[in-house]
Amino acid sequence: MLALVTASAFFLRWLPTYGPPILMLPVISGGAALAIYLTQRRRYRARSHGLAGESIEADLPAVLWTAFAGVALGCLGIVVVLVS
């Protein structure tokens, strides 16, 4: 979560160089950080109950959404830099 917020700050630093299209990147990384923050308590609670009951399952949707956000950031970053 903190890495995504830091990445958002770096993307905002690129604003004077690449212009308004770069704003898509902090929106995506900030949105991903916010989603992680808002669902963190629920995920931790579910994992602690799973640990207590000795049956923990992977949170596949959370992993896939985080991976999707990372891939989207990378692709959009490349596109914005190449187009500008």
C-alpha cells in the first residue's frame, strides 16, 4: 500500500514533463492503495480466523486485482512515455 502511494508521488513529479495523460497513473495506483487499505481489516480478520482454525486459503481475488493494477500501471506508463 505504501509503495503504491509512493509511486503516485513519483508519477505526479512527471506531470510537467509528460502532461495531463500521466494523471491516469496516480489515479490507478492511488485507487489500488485505497482498495488495499479499505479491505485490509477484513482480510486480516479472515486470515486470523483461518489461522486459529488451522485452515487458511489464499485470497486469490486480492492477488489478481493487485497483479492487474501492477500490469495496468506498467502498460499505461510505457504508453504515456512513448506517446509524449
